Amino acid sequence: MKPAVLALSLIALPGLAAAQGQVNIICSVQAEWCNMMSTVFAKSTGIKVNMTAKGSGEALAQLMAERANPKTDVWFGGTGDPHLQAAEQGLTLEYKSPLLPQLYPWAQKQAADSKYHTVGVYLGPLGFGFNTELLAKKKAAAPTSWADLLRPEYKGEIQMANPASSGTAYTMIATLVQLMGEDKAFDYMKALDRNISAYTRSGTAPVKAVARGETMVSISFVHDATTEKVNGFPVGQATPSEGTGAEVGSMSIVKGGPNTANAKAFYEWALTPSGQQFGLAAKQFQLPSNSKVPIDPRMSDPKKIKLINYDYAKYGASAERKRLIAKWEKEIQNQGK
């Protein structure tokens, strides 16, 4: 970790320097990001951090399994829909941070939609990753719209995740339904299926396949494509011209967790500008939710993207998510090519 990053963070919470005890955190972002947060928070507060990395679907399943006797205190990161479901099921604590006014409107709206059981910690627009070398070799143009993905030159050259296991892919379904209407969205996804070579379990797997040259195009959060490019791979990215949705990565305090006071201390720290620098330090390019954090030029600027007015409350609800995924499985996944 850069000394300046550590030094800045160590002074973030002087009032907690003498804190004791521990906090149990499920972390649903990239491992290096989780590890940096854990190390710096522990050093700056004296609170021992027990950090477990899990995807957001697995995290929600764990909180449901622990409902009668919660072992977890905080759930950090991952797509916002499962956090809204946890709120809906009474698994998380209502908590209004004094830092809410510093956050971007989309992060405050996530808190309000959940009746303050969760809060937005980063924004990640949905779009496409593509391998520039493969495109050049096949003399194919990079996709810039949802319509482009149906082009014949992309047959067998697109990967996306399975929405049953991936928040990225469910965000795509919910985006298309809101953009096109449900019937047209499912017609579109049936047509798109002809060009899909694989539905992966993980939301980041398709863009990693793009980076390795195993597929030409991925449907991904664009910050994941930026990470691959920064790591030296021939990866470009675009957001669809018709409009797109975005994930609001979120954070929640578990109701009845064993260390609620320390959970609130971590939650507050993770919303400060100092606590929000670790994604970028780990080469992750989501937009942090605190408006006082400087925006890195490699991050996607929401002002330059055609974002739809995504209804997180409706499409984050358990019943709607379950219905749309079941419909996708029946009409697309189980129909074959």
C-alpha cells in the first residue's frame, strides 16, 4: 500500500483511536480492495477486522441462513439489488449516517429506497468490453449500442453472465425491460442469445475472457473493462447509445450482529473520502459515492453516459427479481440455440 494512502487513512477517525473489540465483515468487492480496507481500518481504530470475501448472492444467502443468530456485522459492496432484498426481509439495520448529505443523489436514493437499511458506496455503469486486437483481425467495428450486439459478425463472439448467479447480468435484464418494455426486451434477448457463446457464473468472467482473447465482446460493468486495460490487456469499452443502467454498490449493517457499535464505526469510516480511496488504489474504477472524493479521469463520468432512470426499488425487490430470472431461464436459457 502506498505510504500516502495509509497515512491519510490513519488520521480519518481520531476519535476511535482507542476503540477495542472486533467487527465481522462480508466483503463483495475485489479482494485487494477488501484487504486494504481491513488493514487500514484496523490500524486506524484498534478494532480487529474479520473479513470474508463473498459474491453478493452468496452474501445474501449467508445472512438469510444466519437470521436466527447473526454472526456478521457489516456487508460491504456488491450490486445493490441483494442489499435491497436483505432490507426487505428485515436482515439489516435501519441507520442514517450523518455523512449522507456528502453523498451523490444516487447513493442517497439507495438509502431512501431501503428506508435507510443500506446506502450506496459506488456506481458502476453497464456496458460492453471488447478485445481491440480481435476486432481488428476480423475487421469488425466495436459495439456502441444494444442493437449492434445482434450483428452477424458477433455470432458466437459475445459472453455475458447468467442472471441467476450474477448481479451484472440481472442488471442487464432489468435495464432492457425498463428501456424497451418487457415483451420487446425478451424478444431482444432471444435474438441476442444466437450470438452468445457462454453464460458464465461470475459477472467479471466475460470481460476477463475478452482480455485473454477468448471472446470478442462482453456485457460487463465498464469499470471492469477499464481494470483490464490498465493491467495491459487490449480491451476497450463502450456504453450503449440507447441508454443503460448501473449498479449501485451498497453497504449494510446486519440487524442483531454481535458488534453493532463497531459496525457503525466501520460504516461511517467507509463513507468518508479517506475510506473511499481503496477501490482506485486496487485498480478498480467505480465512481465513489462521496462527492468530495476526486474523480479519476479513468472512471466513467455519469454526465457523459446516457443513464436510464433505473427503478432500483422495483427491480431490487425479491419477487420482481425472481420473476424476471425465472422468465429468462424458461424463455432463453432452456430454449437452446
